[in-house]
Amino acid sequence: MQDYGIKLWSNNDFCIENGYVKVNYKSRPSLYEITQQIRDTGVRGPILLRFPHLIHKQIDTLYKEFNRAIESFQYKGKFHAVFPLKVNQFPNFVSHLVNIGEKYNYGLEAGSKAELIIAMAYNNKNAPITVNGFKDKNMITLGFIAAKMGYDTTLTIEGLNELENIIEAAKIYKDPIPNIGLRIRLHSSGIGIWAKSGGINSKFGLTSTELLEAVELLKKNDLLDHFTMIHFHIGSQIGEINPVKKALREAGNIYAELKKMGAKNLNNINLGGGLAVEYSQHENIHNRNYTITEFTNDVVFLLKEIAMQKGVQEPHIFTESGRYIAASHAVLIAPVLELFSQEYTEQGLKLKENNPPLIEELYDLYKSINPSNAIEYFHDSLDHMESLLTLFDLGYIDLQDRSNTEILVHLIIKKAIELTQDKDRYELKRIQDRVQERYLLNFSLFQSLPDFWGLKQRFPVMPLNKLDQKPTRSASLWDITCDSDGEIDFNVDYPLFLHDVDLSKEEYFLAFFLVGAYQEILGMKHNLFTHPTEVTVKIDEKGFELENIVESQSILDILYDLDYDINEMQSRLKQLIAQSECKEKEKILDQLSILLHENNYLKISPKERKI
């Protein structure tokens, strides 16, 4: 059985049983039956499945682990958390997040005016709101309004000019004044792609000199008592624990020094985000070298140690670990539309009475290949193909000969793969790397997996079924955009093997996991492909229910979003059809109207294809 590294990345959220990938929760439905039930409603194209129980699991784990560490080390501070809305602002995610988070007093973090409005509208009353990012007077005004609404609001200052605006707003709006936080610019930095989020040259935060100036400004304007939090962030997806420890020591000492300067109500350290998710599905590659238990132990122990050494109160601990909370809850399902080498069948051969000698040799290789000579014949076939293509370029063989060459080489490759399945995996990969099967998927990589396109962030991927059969085809995945970058290539370091299926007889779906963080909101409308149809899946002991089905935008909706006048556009189309010489104009207009109200993804059903 091919498990696609499910034990490495799934956190026991999914499992394989009887050849199907299943949700490892209560009635344990398979993703295949969930997908088929959705498609029975007429939905085509990609589907984004949301599993609220996985949001609950991550929030519960985060709070339990921090509270366990606090109790274990007899830590005097408390743990609090907020979710950074930049990670996923979609309403069907946020609504579940807020409902689930109510009993934990789990709050929201906003980095823009629009996000702050979401937080003010939906945050739990007893949960904190933190406001990060660059702020103008209007955003600061919103923070004051949030405080007047009764929210425990903290405005985190990124620059001294923001503090001056808060001072000005306090004079106008008076009490209640939001809490004030200062983002500190650490020398410590993270590692990997997002390392520049920390360090002395990072985009956000105050230097030591600016911190001192900020404290003086607060004192001068009688606002020092409202200074309650310091905040730092050393990067998203921090895969190593050592940078976290280093940053904690630096931030902990800054906290202690500020307390000694008279900031008596400074009682909170906000660690920002960065708690990593394991995306790898390969044993030799890991994205995270620590557990949540190790992370929470280190945070609590180090802050307790620094507070004791400096003789200050142990701070309350805040985190903003959005990726950790959101990533696992969403699964992208993409139907396979085509395997590009399936036209290479023995029935497609049209050998002549007299064939070029190299083609006769290829045919002999195909007929006589066996386990002992499979690798040798594979290499011979590639050599023959190069020679025959050269002969075609020189005009010595015709197009039929070229077609026979391509078919025979692919047939030999398929046989070689089948005959070497029991060989060492590296030997199989060596063959597969030379010739890959291209799987065309009904989705947009730019819309649904933008971090792969922009950062080469790989996501766990596997088929929904046939997991009791050994996959034999090295897979390159192509999306349906008109862009050569819309491809997840086969890579010997990250090999993906899929099944050789006949799409004229059965459907085949791939699932991409851990896509719930950043991917949706960063998705691009390349070729005007938009957010896929999304469905919330509620699972209990008896089965599952589909809720909140939001279909992908129609073509008209997409064009409207781009500020096209869709009424004028439709009038122009009707007029052009009316002026044309085509027959059955009414029928064509009706058909056009239907198509304009469909989404932009392909509606091909593989079983309808003619091979």
C-alpha cells in the first residue's frame, strides 16, 4: 500500500482504509464518498472541503499544551491567543473559528481596517483583539471605537508616528483608551523563506532607541499605564526551535528592562506567529524539528527563568499562530481530466509492411522485454527514439513512422515500469524521472496553491482511492490555466507516483492537504479562475452532512468584479448575435445565457470523453 507519507503530515487527522483516504473522526467517511455526494448535486471543477472539527482540534491542542506547561512549571502568567485574520478571512472559516473559540476566549488579530471591522463585528466579547500593521488615524480611530464597544483591544505600535496619533486620539475620544503595545525589532531572526520577518533590518518594529523614546512619550502624555504588551515576530513557518529560544531570551530581557523603567502594567509578551506545520510527505525531508509540547515547554520555561533572574513579574503569554490553527482544516479536491500519454496504445500502432530498421528493432524490444532486460531495453528505446527523431528532421522517415516511434517507446516504458516494480525504489525513480505522465487537473494552481507558484511550498497530495494498489506513474501535475508555470513537476527529491487509470471508464481525484492557511486569500484570478466551490463537512457518529455550499463564481460575477458593465456586455452580445447570419438565434441566446451563469472551470466529465 502506498501511504503518501500520511503518518508524517496528517497529525492523525486522516487515515487509509480499504484503499480509500478517510477522515479519521467519528464515522470516518472517505473523501471519495464526500466528493461524489457533492458532485451528485451537479458541481464540477475543484472543491474545497472545510472540516470544522479540525479547527477545534488545533485550538484545543494549543490551549491545552500551554496550560499544561504553565501548570508543570508553576508559571504565574496566563496564556492567551488571537487568530491573525490575514491567514484566512473567508466567512465560512471565520464563523466556525469564532464559535469554536468562544469557550477559550480565543480572539482575533487585525492588520488592516477591513480586518479590524471583521474583528469588531464577530470577535467573542470576552476575547482580546490585537491590531498590528501600519496604521493611519482612521485605523486608530477604529481601535478606539472597538474599545468603546467593550473589547479588550490592543493597538500595537509599529512606528513612533503611530504613537503620536494615538496620543492625539486619546485627547479626542478619552476613556476607554485601548491598550498600547510596542512591537520590538529584535536582532534575532527566524530561518527559511520568512527569516526577514525578524532581525534588525526587518520591516516592522521599534529599535532600542525608539523604544526608549516611546516610553518617554507615554510618560509625558500620562499614557504609560496603558502600555500593556510587547510584541515580536520572527517569521512564518519557523521549522527550527533554536531561533525561537534565542528570540525569547532577547524579548524577555527587553520586557524586564521596560518593567524596571516604570511600565508597571506591561504584563504581556506577544510571540507573534510562526508555529510550524509539517507539510512533508517524505521521510528524509522535514519542515519542523519540534513538537507542540517542546515548543510550549521552551516558551514557558525560558520566560519564567528570565523573570526570576530579573526579579520581575512573569508575563502573560500571547500567540498569533494562524498557520497552525488553519492549515489542516481545508482539503482541495481536484478532478483529473486527462493523462496525456494515454493515446499511446498498441491499437494506435500502424506499422507498415516495410518499416525503417530502427522501428523494427523498437517493436522487437517491446515484444521481448522481460524483468531481466527491462532496464537495458528502456535505455535502448530512448536511444532509438533520438535517432529516429533525427531521421525525421532530416526527411528520411515520415509522420507515420514518427507516430509509431512515439507509441512504441511509451509502450516499452510502461512495460519496463511494470516489470521493475519489485526493484529498488531508486532504480524505479531513475526510469520515471526520464519520462513522466502528465495529469491534467481541473483547477488553477495560481488560485488554489499560490505558495507553490511563488515560494515552491509543496503540499501533501494523494489520490482519494486505489490506495491498496501500487502507483506506477511518475506524475507531473498540470492545471488548466494558459500558463506554463501552472505545473507541479516530478522531482526525484519529492517524487509523486500516481495510478495509470483509464479515464474513459472511471473518475480519478487528487486531494491537496493543509491548504487552509494563506492559500485562499492569496489566490490569484489568473485566466479569471476564482475560488473553487467550497463545502463545510460536519461529521458525527452516524455519517456526515454538507453545509454552507458556496459555488464558485459565475463568469458574469467574475467580470462584474473586474468592473465590467455586465448589462452593457450582455446587450452587446445579444446585438452582435442578432446582427449575425447564424440560424436559431433564440436558441443560441438561451445557450449563451446558461454559459454566462456557469463558473469558469471545465465541466468535462471524464466518462463522457471519447478516447
